[in-house]
Amino acid sequence: GGSGRHSLTRLASFIAEMEVFQLAITKDFNEGSFKESLKNMYEHVGVKRKKRLRKGVFLFSDNEVIKESFLEDVNNILNSGEVPNLYSTEEFNQSVRELLKKDFSIERPSQTETFEAIYEFFI
């Protein structure tokens, strides 16, 4: 067996009141599926969150690296908190921006509601 890192990560996440996100790899899993999974994770933590569970843990193992680009995206998440070009401007405006306007105005009342400000708030 393994050393129990997944179990310990899940336990630590529970104790810290964080939600765990892990990829569901299937035989048809590809780069598009990976990006959709990342979008779902970002939207769940950034938009559809319960107030006390705003934080999340992305559990990713070497078995889930199907394409090298997955590692590049995870590296970007670790370095900057975001994946470049994950959302098009249109897609972000449709799926995320409208949902965040209320929270943005409550949490940052003195900040102007620009695309960049809302995106930074989301990330």
C-alpha cells in the first residue's frame, strides 16, 4: 500500500473546513475535460461556495497526469492562482461575473466594478 497521503490530505482538509477537489479520470479524459474540471473547481470555490467553505484543496497525483500540459496548468495555479485563458471574456461574463456582483459589492464596496477587479476577486 501507499503512505496514506490522500487520506491525510482529506483529513486535514476536513479539519480546516476546506472542500477537496479531485479529478475523475475516465478513458475519454482529455485536455478539454481537465480545463472543465478546473473551471468547476474555480466556480465552486469562487462563486457557488458556502460562506464558510470558500477554501478548497485540489488533490492531484502523478497518476492523473495524462498530458504534460496538465502540469503546466497546475504550475500556473501554484505560481499565480490562475490558469491563463481558462475563461474567454465572453464565457467569464456569462457564467461568473453576474453571480459575483453581489458578493463583490458587499466585500469590496469602495472598489469599482471592472472586469479586472471582479476577475481578481474571483481568483
